[in-house]
Amino acid sequence: MVSLINVLDGWQKHNELLVKMISPLSRQDLDLSAGDGLWPVRVLACHIVSARAWWFKSWMDEGSEEFGRLVTIDDEEMDKPSRDAAAICEALDTSWAEVSRCLSKWSEADLDAKFQRPIPNAAGERPTRDRRYIIWHVAEHDVHHGGEISLTLGMHGRKGLDL
């Protein structure tokens, strides 16, 4: 049996690069954004963590209670920024450990499992998604916002993702 972690090993590398990029940032660097009204680096990084927790813990009930508490980390940083780079990197690593644990235990046969949205969306619906969709969505979400962080830092003369 081939576990999904072996197929998706680049995702782990992406998390490592995110941590490497964010770890040296000052609080001022974390407040940088690409423009007025756009999320700062701190919120983007926390949003990556939040999405992992939302999809894996809230939708699929995978992971620890600590992981579940990360669902609101992005909202917390928007409302009252408080985390430094070390705390954000710890959240990235903690959430990645939970995702990695799941990917290590699942095989292709597990991808068809279906899950219903835990709370209604804005339209009052509770759509169903399969594990395949959830994994892909979270992976592409990580890459999208990681690139956004890299672009934002580069716009301000800071080092971005070192691919």
C-alpha cells in the first residue's frame, strides 16, 4: 500500500519553506501587506493554518482538540494581532503534523469517504465533499497563500519562498 504522504511529499517541503520564510520576520514584517485592504503576512500565514484545521478537524474530525482550536487563528490575528513569527511557525508545524499524520495513514481506497460541511454556509447549505476533494483543496490553498506571502514580502524587499 502506498500512503498519500508519499505521493504528496512536496507539500511537506512547502510547509518547511513557509516556516523558513516566516521564522526570521519581525512583528513589523508580519504586518506587511500587498496593498490597502489586503491581508497582512501574519493573517495569510494563520489562514493557511486555519484552513487546515477547518477541513481536517471540522469536516473530517481528524486530529487533536488542539488542532481544532486552530480553526479561528486567522480571525484572531485579524481582530487582535498578537502572535510573533515563532508562534506562527509553531502553528504551521503543529497543523502540518496533523495533516501529515492523516496523509500517512490514508491510502487511495480512503479517498472516496464523504463528509458533510459541519455548519451551513452563507446560503444555508451543508454540501458534501469527498476526502479527495478536501486534500486537494487544502494543498492548493496552502500553495496559493504561500505564494501570496512570498509576493508580499518580495514587494517590500524581504526574502520570499526559496524554491
